[in-house]
Amino acid sequence: MKIFVLGAGRMGSWLVEALCLDHDVAVFDRDPHKLQYFFRAHKISELAEIRDLAPEMMINAVNLVHTRQAFEEALPYLPEDCLLADIASVKIGLKELYAGLNRRFVSTHPMFGPTFADVRHLERENAILIRESDPVGKEFFRNFFQDLRLHVHEYSFEEHDETIAYSLSVPFASTLVFAACMKKQEAPGTTFRRHMDTARGLFAEDDQLLTEILFNPATIRQIELINSQLSFLTHIIRERDTEEMQRFLDKLRENIT
């Protein structure tokens, strides 16, 4: 398949490298320096060059803030039957955007980052396909993800953002709070070091990506849940209530079983 990838950030670059093994891939980014290390993909210097390539699919890999603008700028150069795709971490507004564009689309979300995950071993990672997507597009990405041994899940636009608020916003927010409490301290324990490794991995990710996930409208409910549980734990500790602490720990063990 002829595929055009718009945006050569971390995920866009990973997609280019992964797809060009089996497909004819072209890539464009407004920062030409990001294109210098691609050797198997066509490097596009101007969007108008897309017209001659006539891609069958365009994957929009820019951040969510610029997704609409990126589609609008590229559309004049795309064939009418070109399948539009995105890999946005939060889908807010995309359902309405695609409806307004009146084009076939496939929306997906690889649930990992090239910085934080080992892209050579993805068998424990997940990917989401949006249920409302074009069947041909879903089948393409389902096969692509399964070839990488990813676990593939299918959700609606709304279900996706609820899932992201739970699966990403909760650990992200918890890690931010952990990092906010840091101080210079000798002899940290094993558990502390593991939390620190997680924090360092998180902060190696793109700031715009972290912001998009945390600004997901469904995140607020998860933050409020964290606050309520912290308040309850604070109450138990302040009262030195051994029995309540035991019940609390038993419940948490049950939650993660």
C-alpha cells in the first residue's frame, strides 16, 4: 500500500520505520532535520508533492492540537479515495472532525511510546481500534498490530477516552505527584528506585503527549478518585486505625488480583 505519514515525531518516526518494511511509505514534517535519518521512506519537502505520490492512506501523526489543521492542509493534494488515519492518544473532537470531512477514516491508538516501551518486544503492549472506523482501515491496522504481537482492542470514540483516562491518566497523575515530592535524600530503597525509574521513563516522553492525555475531559473523574482515596488513607494513618488499615490493604490486594 502507498502510505503517507504526516509528522515525524517519535510515534510518527516509529510508524514510518515499521511500515516501510512492507509498504511504499512517504513522510513529511515541517522540521526537515527530522527526516534526515529515514533511508527506506520517501522524504517529502513540500505537501504539494503528495499529489504525484497518490497515497492510498494518509496517517496523521502530529499532536492533537494540530490534527485538524494538518488534515485541512493535506486534503487538497490527496486522492478522493485516500483513507484518512490518526493515532491520537485522545480522540476528543475527532468524531466530529471526520464527519465534517466526509471521508473514509480509521482512528487508532498504539498504547505505548517508543521512548518508554521496547519496540522490539511489544507482546505485552496494546493497541486500540475505533469501532466507527472504515472496515478496510480497521483490517489493515489489525493485521499490522497483530504482526507486531500487540493485543488489539476495539472501542468507540467515547469508550476510548474513558479507557485512556483510567489506564494512562491514573498512573501519569500518580507519577507526577511522586515526582513533585522529590527531595535530595541518600539511601533510597528498592521500591523508591523502581518508582523513580517509572518517573524518568514518563518524563522522557513528549510534553505535548503528556498534556493531551491529562487534559482528556474524562481525566478529572479519575483525579477526583485519587484525591478521595488519598484522603481516606490520610484518615486511617492519622487515626492509627490498624483494623481499618487491614481492611483497606485487603481491598487493594483484591483490586489488583
